[in-house]
Amino acid sequence: MSLASGTVAERVATMRARVGEFAVAAGRARGSVAILAVTKSQPAEAVRAALDAGLSDVGENYLQEARAKYADLPPCTKHFVGHVQTNKAKAIVKVFDVVQSVDRLDAGLALAQAARDAGRRLRVLVQVNVSPGERFGTRPGDAPELAARLRAEGLAVDGVMAIGPLEGDVDAAFATARTAFEAVGGTTLSLGMSDDWERAVRHGSTMVRLGTAIFGPRPARERSPA
């Protein structure tokens, strides 16, 4: 069965098996790599199908889309994987459980204030830039300092997220992300998407962000953390 064929449930089963096999091949435990179903451009019924098939993490790039489709989902962990605009921090904190894309201090400060106002301790990842073509992300060497500042503000910094390059040395980029993760600390290295997740698993990813591999093709947009 190709990744684009079959039902959502069938694709979830296929990808869970494949990710588990790659983890074992990399000398890691089966089940050590979580799947984040990136739901951008997908209808609510597809999101529910992925959750019904056994996934527990879903992610969105756009706040407005998440507001519409995440309101009445069964229990799951909701991840924001888009660029954080400071004026939307309050709304992001209200909708999401995890923000994977904190790439600068002002975004983190806005989220921290919104989380305090909401009486929540927000879990976040530091987004590092390991690709020349990527617009967002802090420099890998600056990630530990940013993480320390965010933790001082009360955010639960739990690791690193990165987007691999479309071209060039993907393995070197993923190795850089892994080094940043080790320096930042936490439990989550969110690395790898539908077209490069196998390499990401070999480089220690603990969460792969799958959109097309779970839901099938979607309308073309700019490259994003999915």
C-alpha cells in the first residue's frame, strides 16, 4: 500500500509499524518515537479518524484552523507547529497544549505571560534553524541560552524542534538538531516529516511530524513543520 492510498486508519497502522521498525533498526525501543499527526488543511473528521486509530498527538500550523477543528476532539495533546505571532499568544495558549515553534525570546515572553494569565504551565520546544532555506528558528548555538530564558519565565521547555532542508546535507542538518537538543535538554526532539522521517529516526528523533503520510496529499503551500 502506498502512503497516499488507503484510509486514515490504514495509513496510521502502516506508519506506526514502519516507525517502530526503523526505531528498532536504529538500536532503539519500539514505541520510542511518537507520531504527531499534522492536520493542516484536513477536515475534522480526518483528525478524529487518526485519533480513533490510536494516535494521541495532533498538530496545526494555523491558529484559525485549529479553532475550527479542535474544539470538540476526544482527549489528545494539541501541538502548535506554526510561526508564533506575539499578538496571538493568548489564543494559542487557550487552544494548544504544546508550542513546538518558539524561535525567539519575544515569542516566548508573550506565551509565558499568556500562560500565567491562564493559570497554566505551558510546554514548549525551542525551534532551531538547521536549513538555509528555512525562514524561522533560532541559531542552534543560541538554543541553550534561549531555553534558559524561557524556563526562567516559567515555560516548561521540553526539547527542540527543527525542519530539515529540502536540498543539501540532510544528515548534517539533523545531527546539528540533535546536538542542540542534547544541549537544551528535555524529552522531545521533534524532527522529521513525511519525506525525511527515516533519517530523523536514525538521528534520535523522538517525535516525527506526519501529514501526507497519515492523511494523504493536501493542497500545496509553503514548506512548514509537517
